[in-house]
Amino acid sequence: MTIPAEPRRREFEEEALVHLDALYGLALRLSGGDEPRAEDLVQEALLKAYRAWDSFEQGTNCRAWLMTILRNTFINQFRRQKSRPTDVEFEQVAERPHSPALFEADPEGRLFERIIDAEVIAAIDELPEEFRVAVVLADIEGLSYQEVSELMGIPVGTVKSRLFRARKRLQERLYEYAVEMGFLK
Amino acid sequence: MTTDAPVPPGSEMHGEQELTCEESLAVVYEYLDGELDPERHDMVRRHLERCRNCYPYFNFERLFLDYVHEVGARGERSQDLEDRVRALLDEETG
């Protein structure tokens, strides 16, 4: 049975639009802080969700349903453009040696209580896309290696090594920031 | 360096055999990400209960991952976007 337009619209606004900030946050992280791209992504995902609203099972997790639609919308674009040449930055990150500097300087992780969030967000956004997407899916969205592997179309071993390198790169960035701010020596 | 470093010959895990620091450190992220099979997970956990060298490092990595998750999962506001989404729904509703 099709729900008549008006109540359907009201219902969608009440149940789905309340998650707009969460969707936009995810879209921004996936697109590396590119606001116009993230806005387009959210709009496309919400339009799909609105059109499919009749198939949403009331009482189940609407936020998770919407986040999945947004993720899949992004991944479709990501996989379409994947044939582009690998950029230099990607190679640089891949070649970086393991640096345990942050752990050695701050083994108790006290920095995590002092650092401003914008620094971490900037560090995530600046990761090359192939690394950033893995981090967003695994570390922020909590997907398993297998799920990330399927979404990104890469082997599980590649997911692991991308996560490893991306996390080390984030730690290096945080270390540099902490030294700059005088939190660490 | 990758997280799936080969296990040296002769050190395959059997029964109560204990992991070395090197073997534990090689799977730090798989352990914290909950990606190890239960048996291997337990072996790492037992190693961490005893090892004063590995525990602080695992703990640090745990704090780091929790932090990235917490900050990264926060929503972001855009009033402009909300207006545009409503306009889009108006168009769609007709």
C-alpha cells in the first residue's frame, strides 16, 4: 500500500531528517571535507531514501538505514572513478616507514584529551582518498575488514595495510601538531 | 611494514603455547578491531595480561582508535543543506 504524500512526507521529516547532521558528517568525512560534494551526496542519498521510504521497516534503525544508503551512494561514485591514475601522494603514504613517535612521546595518550577536534578532522580529511575511505568505513563507521573489502572492491589484506598506514599517518600528524603546540617535546 | 608479518617457522600456535611480544605486536590492530579468531584473540589477551612491554602500546592504540571514532562520528551542521533538502522534497512531493 502506498502511503499518501502528505503523511508520508511528515513521517519522513520526523524520522529521517532528524539524522541530517549525522549524514552530513559522514558525507564530509568520506569526501575529505569537500562541502559541495558532501552536500550533493546527502541530497542524493536522502532523495533515494525518500523514494524508497515505503520499503523502510518502521521500528528498525532509521539512522543505520540512511547511513547505509549514503555509504553506498558514495561507494558507487568512488568505484566509478577508481580507474583514474594513482596519485603521487598515495605512493608517498604507502612508502612511509613506521614511526612510533607519538606512542614514545605520549604513551598514556594524554594528547587525546587536549587536542582540538578540528586537528584530527583535518588529518583525516587530508589522507589520500584510498586511505581515508578505509579509515572512515572501519574506524568511524565500525565496519569489519570484510565489509570494507567488499565495498571498496579490494582484498582484505589491502584493507589491513591501508588501515595500518593511514592510522600511522594520523598519529604522525597528531605528533607534529602536539610538538608545534608545545604539548609534547 | 604490514600487520600480517609471517609467523616464524616452528612457532605455530598449539594449545597453551604462549605468544611472543613480536607475534602479539604483529596483530595489534586485528586484535583491537576484533578481527582475530577467538582462540588467537585469547592468546593475545593472555599475553597482554602478563606483558609489561606490550600492554601500554596496545592501550595507547586503543585510546587512539576510540578517539578517532569519537571525533570522526560527530555530525556536522549545515542550515543551507537543510533548506535545500526540504526544497528537494517539495519538488519530489509535487
